[in-house]
Amino acid sequence: MFATLRKELLLLLRDPAGLLLLLIMPAALIIVMAIVQDAPYKEYQEVKFEILVVNKDKGSVGDKIIEGLRQNKSFVVIREAAGKPLDEALLKQQLHDGKYQMGIVIPENATRSLVNVSNLLANEIAGSAGLSTALPVSGTTDSASVQLLFDPVVKPAFRSSLNYALNQYLTQVKIEILLERMSRMNGDTVSAGKHLPVASLNVLSVQEERLGDRNQKNPVLTNSVQHNVPAWAIFGMFLIVVPLSGNMIRERDEGSAVRIQLIPMATKRVGLGKIVFYIMVCMLQFFVMLLVGIYLLPLFGLAPLHLGPYPLTLIPMAFAIAFAAVGFGYFIGSVFKTANQAMPCGAISVVLFSAIGGVWVPVEILPALMRKVALASPLYWSLEGVNEVLLRGKGMEGILLPFSILIIIGAALSILPVFWAKK
């Protein structure tokens, strides 16, 4: 037993790089996970939400709503996009393209409708108090709604948070308008109006709308299945780094790699064969996970996975993800010399990429610095590309950017080991 202990210690000490990685990678994991997991535990007041706002109202109600949003530290009100003032069409385009997550459209008749209904209620209260003074009321009690629009990828918790906050501001505005109209009558009437249920002001409600593809008649709402199935399928694809790098290191230790190098042109062809084989394995894994989401999860009482109006677009997207994942595994297996170096670096790197890439928590709630760091994660672009198909309902034009970035990442990671081996 003591001889075995001594032998294992010597093996570990003879691989100082592997020993160092066994300490550095868990430390990096702790730091990143502490930052990432801290975000969900914060109150929403500590998280900044960028909100596009279009104010069509010509009265004071729209300005009061915007001022209320600006006073809340959680919201950043944006009135311009793409270098020009926002209108409703531009707002929807920005949300549809995923550049922003939330938007508000205040209708033209917001002030008029609220004042009209407030006058009507004030007159009713005055009549019950025996007062003859009457405020002008139009023949129709038209109702206006504030549109609350969301990018399809936005999680339900965020939608509920903004919906609740907006309803709070609208309630405050309704009370202010009602009391202002009643102040024109009598002090007793104002006192009675303070106890009037706000629900009786059946005007200026919040109408929530989720934007999908323009050709998508029934856009799919974001739920646990729509997020978790593709997210963890991508995570599993990148874990191919463990068997791929392990096999490459084993071949070098057994001498197979040296014999292959003795054959002219064999090294590149064998490497290409490895890459093609593991790409097929990753793509098979991805589509099996999709079938699990479609047919198996409903047996557990969950909603089935919906593939959107362009499901065939998932084939090139899966290829790009698999190519990037296999390229990363090939790079790790080529650069590191021992399993002690490759395993912790490869496996924990995938965990780190998934943590900052939106697999575990939404990127939107991460600190500003971490949102920029997330752009370096291949899992971020993988999930972004899949969300374009499954949630935003887009075709090839939607996945063009993430597809291109993943292909570039895969190509770079596959080519670098060739120069590394020559060096």
C-alpha cells in the first residue's frame, strides 16, 4: 500500500502542469460560479433591464409612466435605437432581432381614456354625495391598453417582473388622475374617492405580447423544456472533449501516434477521420436529446418540445455546434500531454463556458462585464443559434451569425494543433 502511495505521488509530481491545473481549474470554477450564481439570488431591484419605450400619448399619462420607469433603478429607458428615434415598427424589429428583450408602447388615447373614465367615476361619487357639479364625459368609455412586448427568449420571471412594475406605475397614475378630477368638486368627494377600489378604473390595462416570427401563427412560449432540452444537449455535446482528448493521449502513450507519423500524409488524414467521426457522434447525441424532449418528457407531465416553423434549420446548426465541440476536444487532446492536464482543463472549461454562456442562468441577469465575457463562450453562440430556431422561429437567415462564428471557432481549434505539433 505504501509503495503504491509513493508511486502515485511520484507520478503526480512528475507532471507539475497537471498538478497545477488540478488546483487552478477548480479555483476558476469557484470564482465564475460564485459570480454567475449570485445573480439569481439578488432582488430584481439590483438587476438592470433595458426597456425600449414608444410614447404615442399626447397627454401627461405617457410622461408619468416613463418618469416612473426612470426613477426605478432596475430599468434603463431607451427612446432611440439604430441611431434614430423609436417608433412601434422599429421597436418590434429590435425585439424580433434579439437586440433588446423588452419594450413598451403607450397608446395615443392613454390620457384621454383615463381622464374620461375618471370623470365618469367622479360624477358617480358626486351624485351619491348629493353634489350637482358634473365633469364632462364623452359618449364612449373607450379603453386603452399599454402594450408590453418581449423577445421570445425572455424568461417568464422577467416578464412577470416588468408586468408587475408597470401595473404599479399605472395604478399610481390612475389614482393621481382620479383624485385630480375629483378635487374640482368637493373635499368630501376627494376623501371618498381615496377609498375607491382602483380596479373600478377599468382602463389603461397592460396587454402583454410575445414577439415571434412574423410567419409563425402560434409562437411557442418559453418554458423549462424549450430552454433546458437544447441547453443541456449542447452542454453534453461539448463534453465530447473528455473521451476525444483521452483517446488521443492514450494513443500517444501506447506509441500508436508515433507509428502513424511514420506513414506519409497519414497524420492529417487520421486527424480528419477523428473529427468527422466525433462530429457524427455529437449530431446523433443532439437529435436524440431533441427526441427525448418531444416524446419522453410529456410522459412526466411536462410540455413537449416544439421545433418551430423551420425544424430543418437545426441540421446545419447542430453541425456547427458539433464542429466547434469536436474542434475544442481535438485542441485539448493535442496541446496537453497527460490525462492529468487534459481532463480537468477540458471538463471544467466546458462547465465554465456553459455557466457564462446562458446554459445555467440567463445571460441578461449577469453583471455587465460577464455579459461581455459571455461572447467568448462557444456555448453562448450555440444556444443563441438554437434559440433563433426554436423560440424566435427563424430560418437560415436567423442562424447565419452564430453558425459562422461556431464554424470559425471549430476550424481554428482544428488547425492550431497542426502548427503546435510542428513547433
